[in-house]
Amino acid sequence: MEQQTTQPSNPPPIQVVESVVIRFCGDSGDGMQLTGTEFTRASALALNDLATLPDFPAEIRAPAGTLFGVSGYQINFGSQDIYTPGDQPDVLVAMNPAAYKVNLPDLVPGGILIVNTGAFTAKNLELAGYPTNPLDDESLGQRYRLVKIDISKLTTLALEGSGLGTKDAGRCKNFWALGLMFWMYQRETERELRSIQEKFAKKPELADANIRAFKAGYSYGENTEMFGQTFHVRPAKIAPGLYRNVTGNSATALGVVCAGQLAELPVFFGGYPITPASDILHELSNYLNYNVTTFQAEDEIAGVGSAIGASYSGSLGVTATSGPGISLKQEAIGLAVMLELPLLIINVQRGGPSTGLPTKTEQADLLQALYGRHGECPVPVLAAMTPSDCFHTVIEAARIAVKYMTPVFVLSDGYLANGSEPWRVPELSTLPKFPTQFRTDPEGYMVYGRDQETLARAWVRPGTPGLEHRIGGIEKHQQTGNISYDADNHHQMVKTRAAKVAGIAREAGELITCGPPEGDLLVVGWGSTYGAITQAVHMMQKEGRKVSSVHLRWLNPLNPRLGPYLKGFRRILVPEMNNGQLVRILRSEFLVDAEGLNKIQGKPFKVSELCHAIAERAPKAQN
């Protein structure tokens, strides 16, 4: 039975909640990513802390109504620190039967289930594998707070007289759902209306239609008694400053731009589009005024080759890709190691092998970054922890690359790249500069003459008078740079390159820890597992369990403080979204009996999964 629109005699009461997890889901053409992004922006403007998890199919346009064509967007927002997008949604907005079927098992018992009944047609039910309409199951109302609305029909009615056809009008139903959620969570509407106007400025008829749909959804919630209450999430306590909402990819791009400014170098980005790294290229193309040049190459090899050439000429060379692209770039990365030139290599990891799961997340490229090149070819490897941390990690990687004259890997992943969170925009003046020193004095110049502290060779711009030199991929003499096949020279050069990278450990700083330096269990993480591990450890500590965590930004070289820290714990657990890669490294480097906790599902860890694993290994303290 459809809900009837009536004017309530009194506004519904307001329930204050600490945090809420909402998931929008529908067909890949239903605009769920846009809906989630707009609600996320509104939550950020409401000063809530938040984390998001976009989830979409790999196909550019999967067949409508199919299970593998479902697109979703989850947001966890609250008045306290938010570490993850949430384990399960408190509110599920399902726009069709396929989205309903795929996502309903995740909804918390007693959660709010809002369903677009207009999409539950015979054809869509068949595509989703339902012999009968699942909404007719009376037990649904006992398990969830079920709200059935014909959003498709109400959107069409709201757009009568708009001039849009039925198909185009139907595309506005995501804004109808957005309007309803704005009402439920007391979001400010004027900014959203301006945003819609700006977003569709080139198509005024679509701007008007989406605004009408949005207002209709908001009014529906306001004027019906379908909800017994609305909800309010207070602003989070955050430090004063200028904030913006960033994804991992946008923060990475901003980090690249900022690194160029801090190093006082022009930036050259050479890359090839690949999911989920493509947005880095898109973002950087907007920063021409900041001395950033972007080049979309014909393939991955050309992309990294152009970046190496740019570094040779005196620019900060940057390339970004995912695992398959790294496979193609590895020989050229080996060349950059031989040339000893600064180069940023950003790997936004995804599910593999081969094409694998292009739109799903994974951490399976760690060993590829460490050992994927032929020969003895060490490269520093850093990993970002959160979407906003991508900014700082890229800057740190650029500083290391320039100071030590070496390529540097930055590991991100699909979860970080597409996820978002509020980011406090730093003052550029507060970020330490690392201006580049190019050698111009020809006296005593040797191509591979080295700084005694860093073991870095001098960076010379081609054409500098008296400093003409030749470099290449064949082994060079350890001083002159001339081609050398001498056995002892090759041995020495291999050892020197390894010593240079090992010496970068002095830059690692303090460990990132949570909890005391000794106990029953230490949870060791890297990359995007940071949020789930941190929240789980906090929760288990409150239960009285002697558990701590350490998170690794430096993966090569490892932080020299890590070995002694590991010795303070009876057991070590290493959660990873791979089949056990960091755990192998810890076992071999420190001879510790580390235990892996592996998840290879294209999804990030749930806090509940980690809490369960911790509870099994760290008993509650006895009173």
C-alpha cells in the first residue's frame, strides 16, 4: 500500500543520534554516486565528521536491473571521530529490486528500509531473480522499519509540465530521494539548490527538473506521517580552520601540486587512464597555472618514460596507475633506479590479478612494489592511511625522491581513492620547503659522485655548461658514469644503491601507534586498514583487553623503531586485504611469529571483523 500525503498536525519529534550510516543503492544509471556525493557534501557543511565508500560496477554501463549492475554509495557521518564508512547501514535506500537484493543482507536489524516500489515491475523482479515481489513478505515490517514509496511515480508527477519526456524525468528520481534524506536529517537546502543550479548550468531544463524533484522529495517527508521522527547529528568537535571534502585521488593530486611548489620545481605528470587512478590525471590537468604539465600517453610504458625524461630535464616527474599498469612500467622504473633520478610512482591498488576487479579495492601490490623489478632494484615505498593522508604522503615521497635522487612508490588503493573525508586545508607557509639544488659547478664533477650522507648523486640539468654527461640503462662506472662491465664495479654499484635506500630509514620518524608499548596483542597494519584497525583497537581497549596497534607508512625501508616495538607483545596480528604480504616481510625481517588476517573480497575490513579477531587473541583483563 502506498503512503498517502497528508499534512501533520504537529512536526515530528527530533531524535539526536551520535552517528548514522546511510547507503544509497540502485542501478548503475540511477545516479547513486551523485546522490551520495551531494549528501556527503551537505554533511561536511554541517560540520559532521564522515567517511564514505562508493561501490560501483566495473562495466561502463551494466545492463539495467541486473544484480551485477548495482551501484552503491555508503556514508558514515557523526558528531564523534569517524574512522570508517561503517560496517552496516542504519538506513538503506533501494531504488530497484536488484539493489534491494544485493544490499538488504547488510542492513542492521531494525534499520530503516526505504524502497522505490515503482521499480518493482515484473521485468525488474525477473532480472533480480525474484519469482514474486519480496515486498509482499509481511515479516519485512517485523525485521526493519519498512517505508514503501513509489519514488518513480512521485518524481514524474513533480515534473509534470517540465517539458521532459518520461525517460528523462525518471532520471531525476535520485534527487527526489536526496530531498527526502535532507528532510530526515535536517540538512540545509539552499546550498544544495545552488549546487544543482551550478552543476546543470549548461542545461537549465535539467537544473529546473532536478530542483523540482529535490523539493518534492523534501516536501513528501515534511508533509506525511510516514516517519515518526526526524534525526539530528550534532557537529563534530573539530579544530578551527578551512576545511574541504576530499577523496584520496583529489588529495593525491593536490599533494603533487604542492610538492612541486615546495621543491620549487615544475611538475610533469605522464600517465595513461586506468581505474581507479584516472582521476589523478583529471585533477592535475586543472593546475596548469601552478606549473603543472599533464600528458596522457598512448600507453603505460610511454607514460612512465615521459615522466623519467621530465625528471632528467629538471622537473618533478610523476606517474600514476594501478597494478596492471605497474606491471608494464617496471622495466622503465628499473631504468630510473639505474639513472638515479627522482620520480613519483603512485599505485592506486585494485583487485587482481590481470583485469581482476577494476572497481574493487585490494592491497595486493605490496610485494610488486618491493620486488617486482628484475635484478637488485630497491625502491622506497610509502603507503597512505586515509583519503586526506594521501596529500601528506605524496609530499613526503617527493621530498625523499628529490633529496635521495631515487624513484619512490606511493601506495593508495580503490577504497582510499574513491572514499572521502573532511580535510583541514594547511597553510602553505607551514609546510617545510625542500628547494632543489642543481649542480652548476663543473670542477671535479663525476656523474656518480655522491653526497657522503645521503649517497645521492648530483642532479644536473642537461645543457649546463661543463657538466655534459651521459646516462643510460647499462651499468655505469661508480664515478665517471661511463659504461662498465667490471665485476667489482657492478657489485659496488648494487651495494651502494641498496645502501642509499636503506639509509632513508633515518627519515621515518616516530611510529604511528595506538595504546601502550606492551601487551597481549599488537595489531600491525598499513595503508587503508588504518581506520578499521584504530576503531577496533579503541573498542577492545575499552573492554579491558591489552591490545595496541602500530600502523606503517614506511614499507621500504621499514621504520627502525619497529623491531624493538614488536618485542613488547605476546602475539602479533597483521590484517591485510591480500593473501599475506606484510606478514611475510615481518616474519623474515624480525623473526617474529606474526599471524595474518586476510580478506580478499574487494571490500575493506569491517570493524566487527577485527574486534572478533582481537577478542579471540587478547583476553579481557581480570579485575
